[in-house]
Amino acid sequence: MAFKIVVLGGKERKADEDGFIQQPELWDEAVALDLAKQDGIGEMTDDHWEVVNYIRNYWLKLEIAPLIRRLCKETKKDIDTIYDLFPSGPADGACKIAGSPTPTGCT
């Protein structure tokens, strides 16, 4: 897999061809804001952060992204709301913004 160097949060990061950072330990809110802008999200609301922080914490504990069913249940947001918040979807949008590597669970 090829990686590229991108600037997120004012610092260089390694990302895969889909833009997922490859050093999740270097993630912070500034990185999330830059990734959100790249994904066409103008402003991160409390609802955005709730989803992102849930995914982030889940990934930190289990090193896998949550399944969409669990994400919806735990955040009390239905799938339509998730797509309203993250137009590119839970994996390509929310999981990327949360700083997880390319997800295997968040689909």
C-alpha cells in the first residue's frame, strides 16, 4: 500500500491513498477539523463530535471501528442522521475524521 505525506492540523502526517491517517496516535481535534473540511463538512457540531468521539474511543479500546448498527445504537442516531452528518458515510467520513486507519468494521 502506498502512503503519502499530508499536512493536517498544521503537521505532516502519513496517510493512505484514501486519506486515512496511518499514525492514529498523532490524531487530535485539529486533524479532525482539517479532515472534516476535506470531506465538505463546514462546521463540526456537537452531533459530529459525539459520533467522532464514540468511534475514536471504540477504536482506541478495540483497534477496530464499530459496526454501523452499534454506532447508531450507542449514539442514538439513525443511519440517515449519520449520513446527514457525514455525507461520505460512516467509514469514508466519520471513521476517517475520527483518525482510525482504514476501517474494517465501520461499514
